[in-house]
Amino acid sequence: MTFPDITPDLKTAMPELRGRLLANESLAPLTWFRVGGPAQVLFTPADADDLAYFLKHLPTDIPLYVIGVGSNLIVRDGGVPGVVIRLAPRAFGEVKAEGDIVTAGTAALDKRVAEVAASANLAGLEFLFGIPGTIGGALRMNAGANGGETKDILIEAIAVDRNGETHRFNNAEMKFTYRASGVDPALIFTAARFRGTPSAPEAIRARMAEVQAHRETAQPIREKTGGSTFKNPPGHSAWKLVDAAGCRGLRVGGAQVSEMHCNFLINTGSSASADDIETLGETVRERVKASSGIELQWEIKRIGIKAS
């Protein structure tokens, strides 16, 4: 499927734009599932000023989405109408530690932020070592693992709105809840500051090793997956509900519920479609509801339209 090419009009309306605009660019290679259709427009801004300029001049009727490394994302097979923005590590991936503060661009990998904090002998960020996403995603969904959450360490997040205006949010203003934040979803995060706690380097490294060992032994990290599929309902573990509903190993087309960790869906090969994966997820939700009466909520973000 292809969309009408609107990049010439955008370039005309934005003569000072420095970032890259690509029409009908496949998004499948940019996601961990390796499935899905194209973006009508894929925009990679040159820096934060370029992003603000683009947003200020983008017509408000054009849909807008932001992606990171695609580790927690399903792009539907029909593609994504409108503009998809991808913040590149070169422009938005700097990480540095000064005193007990770690500053990171939102394209920085969570794992990289944990490593920089560890090198500065700062504890409290080790849980990020086990999250295969970027800081932008961590801010948006209050990412957490191994007993830690983004809300535990955030000092301030910086974002740009659809008018190109910059906003700063302290921890309370982010309105964090379990796997969510209350900030306007139209805002695009560009950077954040976190506070660590000075600690012995050997203790920090030991904790990071524990986090990594847990991932390697309990999660299908070498598969084409999207990480945790469903949020844990209050008082329950999603994987236990999925397992109790008889869904471990369940397949739809080329998609399968992981045998290792049944809150993970995997693309078993080149034959899976985004629809296979999403249908499998919905089938799991139906079976869990029938089995336990609990309605699982998606943790993985889904964007785009289904193939016609």
C-alpha cells in the first residue's frame, strides 16, 4: 500500500527545514517485530530546533506519531497515514552525568542511561538496564522493571508541542501512574533529567548484572518481539493469567505466544503479519477474560491502519 506523497508540499511550506523527509517509507525495519506497512511521511529532525520548526509549520489536520526504537510497537499492515517522527540518536541521544544528575536525550537507549549512571557511581537507575527502549518511551509510559520505575528517578522532562513551543514538566506534573503518564499525548519529549544516588560501583554493577541475568533467563530477548504485551492488572501478573487461560505457545499465522514468557508475543519468522500479532493478542485477551473475568490491557502501542 502507498499513500499520496505530501512531502513536496511540506518542503515548500518549510523552506528552512534541515531534517529528512521520506515518503512511503517502510516502518517494519524500524520495529522489533519487523512487521507493518509504511509511514506516509517519515521525518527525522536534525535537532530540537528543527523539530520545533517542523511542528510549528505542520498543518494541524495531518496526524502525527512518534516512534523510538520500535521495541514496544506494532505498526499495522496498512501503514500509518500522516507523519511519523523518529528522533535519531545522533541528535537526541546524548547522555551525561554531572554530580548526581543524569541528563539524557529521548532517543538515548534506556540501557545506555543506566551505563552512564553506573560509570558515575550513581545508583537507582539500574532498572533501566533491563528495558529495551528509549528514554522517550520511558517518559511516556512510566517504564519500569525489576522493582524500579521512571517516576522514581525523574527530575524534569522537556517536550515540544504541536505549535513548536517548549514545555518543562517536573515529576509531579508528569502525573505518572502504572505504565502511563498524564501529559498531553500530542507533546513530543526531547530530553530529561534524572537523579541518582551516589553508591559503591561494585554494588551498582552487581545490580545491573542481576537485571541482565533475569532478562536472559526469563524473557525471549533474542526473538522478534515487542516486550511485555499486557499490563499487569492490579493484584495479578499478566503472564500468569495468560498461562492459566491455556495460551502459552498459542499461534495465529506466524505469530506465537512465547513458550519462555507468555506475556511476550513473537514473530516466529518472515511469514508473520502485524495482523497476525494483533489478532493473537486479542485472542489472548478474550481467553483470559473468559477464564478469569479479567480484561487485560495492551501495554504495546499499536498505530496505523489495517490492510484492506
